[in-house]
Amino acid sequence: MKFLFVVLVIFVVVSPCICARLLPYIIPSFNVLDYGAVGNGKNDETQAFVDAWKDTCSAIHDSPTLLIPKGKTFILQPLWFQGPCNSTTVYVKLEGTIKAPNKIEAWKWPNNNEKETWIRFSEINGLIIYGSGQIDGQGAPWWDCYSNTNCDRPTALHFHACENLILRGLTHINSPRNHISLNACHGSHISKLHIIAPNESPNTDGIDIAESSNVIIENSKMETGDDCIAINHGSSSINIIGIFCGPGHGISVGSLGRNGADESVENIYVRNCTFNGTTNGARIKTWMGGHGYARKVTFEDIIVIEAYNPVIIDQEYNPYDSVHAVKVSDVTFRNIRGTSISKHAIQLNCDEAISCTNIILEGINITSSIGEEVHASCKNAKGMCTSCIPYVPCLSQE
Ligand SMILES: *[C@@H]1O[C@H](CO)[C@@H](O)[C@H](O)[C@H]1NC(C)=O
Ligand SMILES: *[C@@H]1O[C@H](CO)[C@@H](O)[C@H](O)[C@H]1NC(C)=O
Ligand SMILES: *[C@@H]1O[C@H](CO)[C@@H](O)[C@H](O)[C@H]1NC(C)=O
Ligand SMILES: *[C@@H]1O[C@H](CO)[C@@H](O)[C@H](O)[C@H]1NC(C)=O
């Protein structure tokens, strides 16, 4: 043993190249078990996570790791992981399961009375969360209080002002409300997630994005009770690739302009996605009475399977007033194929005063999944259609 150690030391000393390869194994790791967590799925382990995070975030080595080990379940109260941290990259390796309290009465809110989120990461640059673990929001009791106006349901996992975030590989289940939200995060890469909540669970969006730019979301599967992904106000350069969505409400730009708000998004690119049994597919929705714009939006290489509204622009989403509207322009739906379960394969429902402009449909083939006729309806949409089944009467044809 001693001999082996000596050999190893000599080896490392004489071989800088091998030393570099060994480096990843000696980066500091802060295991929550070393901070008093037991992972029996019963105890409240919040304090252990708070303490482990404190050491992780203040570590001055490069790439410290907060480790949540495999085969263990940790019950956590609402918790903020606050930055900034000393290291330029901070890892959270989630291999076990973290769970919210299983009853609404059992949630303990922090003193500031902020009840919007369960797990929150804030102002951390170079945050990398990865692993094969699971985040379980135990949302069922919250879904039952959905119609009660006093019931403010929290987001399961929220990121605020995190630059260069990476989120990869985790399973997210049963959030009280939306599973993941990004706010003011620039340069995020989200991949290989599996998000699961029952079809009928209210507002359990997969990922909501707001005030963020340069976001990639790819190769993920989302089965939810609401939008798989919603792209909201202040978002730009958002790329969504290879998402399997269903059940759920599809991938939505908006809703924008609620209560007359001035809200804009641009440069949205959604490619190679499948919508299976979703209420919508490729959707842009704006409230009446809003201001701002949704422009340069492309949905491309999309397969729809028994979707209810496969292609939809809806500017009459929840009427408010009709004096103003969010401007929708430069929208392309290209190579969208498959089946619709309703007659409304394509709906372009735009505002009368400002209309939608430069709406391009190209290579659309949506047929009925139940052997009926399907049609396209439009109001106030201007643009062009090339090779569209069904025929879109309001757009000029090539
Ligand atoms: C690490 O960060 C903390 C605050 O988060 C700060 O007080 C401390 O001085 C930092 N340490 C170093 C060595 O930068
Ligand atoms: C399309 O997305 C699926 C996941 O839904 C992925 O497996 C496949 O590799 C993607 N193909 C391309 C060409 O991006
Ligand atoms: C679509 O969903 C249905 C019902 O859940 C399922 O049976 C079917 O296999 C799915 N199709 C694909 C291509 O995954
Ligand atoms: C449209 O799709 C239907 C059903 O998949 C198929 O039979 C038909 O050939 C397609 N039409 C074109 C022009 O691709």
C-alpha cells in the first residue's frame, strides 16, 4: 500500500500530463452527508444543505462541488442558494433525490415571507448542476388548492441572475406550479432533462424563460399539465432543439402584454420538436391591450401527433381591451407535419388594428387524426404560404 502510494506520488510528480488528468478527482467536493444530512427521506435536511453550500460557494479553489449522493432522499424546505461565489465555476452534482415537504402546512417559509419558489439559485456565475438525480416538488396537495385565490403556489426550481448556467441530466417531477424558471440569466445551456407531471395538473409548465438571452434548451422530454416551454417578456436569442413534448400545451411564445404591459421577445428558434397529444403545438399568444412585440420567431422541423391546435397565433388571448396589441411579425413555420385531433390545424388570429406581418408558412402538411377535414383560419394575418396543407386563405401563395 505504502509502496503503491510512493509510486503514485513519483508518477504524479514526474508526469505533469498525468497529473493534469488526475486533477478532476481532487477538486474539492462538499458532500451534504458530511454536514449532518442523512438522506432517509424523513428528516428536514435544510440546514445541512445551507452549511454545505456556504463552504462550496466560498471555496477559493476552482470548481468546488456540492455533492448530493446517490441512493438517498433529502427533504428540503424552501431554500436559497445565494451567490456570488468565490470560484468562477461552481458544480452541484445531484445524484440522489430531493423532495419538498409533502403537505402544504409542513412548508416553512423564510422570514422575508418570499413564497414564490422552493429551490432558488441566485446571482451565481458559472453554475453547473448535473447528475442523474431527481427533484420532486410533491405538488399534489398544491394542485388541489389551485382554485383558491389565497393559494400562491411556488415554482420548484428558480434561477435568478445566473450567468453561464448549465443544467443537465436531471429528472423534475410534480412541481406545485412551474418546474423550472429562468429570470435574468444570460448564456444558459439546458439539456437532457426529463420533466414529468400529470396531464391535468394546473400550470405545471416545464421551463419558463423571462428577461433572459442566449439560452439553449435541447434533447429533453417534457410531460406536463401546461406549456412544455414558455418564452416570456424580455427574452431574446432562445434556441430550443429536440424537445419531445406531450402531454402538455406545446411550446409557447408568450403570453405577452398582460394588463396592458409592454413586453417583447425576439430571435426565437424552435427546431426538431415533437408534440404528442398536446393542446397546442407551435404557439404565439398575446393579450389584448398589450404593447411590445414578438418578432423573428421560427418553428422548424416539427412533428405533431394528435395535437389540438398544432399551429396557432392567438392575439385574443384573454381579452383586456382592444386599443393596443403586441406586434407579431417575421414568424416562420417551416416543415410542420403530422396530425390534428381538432379541425383547427392552423389558426392565425391577429389583432385587427395592427395585424401580424410577414408570417411565412412553408412545407406544412397537417391532416386529421380522426379522418375529418381540417382547415386553416385566419384573421388579419399577412404573409406567404408555400406548399401548405391545409390551404391558408389569407396568405399569398407561391
Ligand atoms: C470568498 O467570498 C466571501 C463572500 O462570499 C468573502 O467574504 C471572502 O473574502 C472570499 N474569499 C476569498 C479568498 O476571496
Ligand atoms: C431531434 O430530436 C430528437 C429528440 O426528440 C433527437 O433524438 C434527435 O437526435 C434530434 N435530431 C436532430 C437532427 O437534431
Ligand atoms: C404519443 O402518446 C400516446 C399516448 O400517450 C402514446 O401511446 C404514443 O406511443 C405516443 N407516440 C409517440 C411517437 O411517442
Ligand atoms: C401529407 O400527409 C399525408 C398523411 O401523412 C400524406 O398521405 C400525404 O401524401 C402528404 N402530402 C404531401 C404533399 O406531402
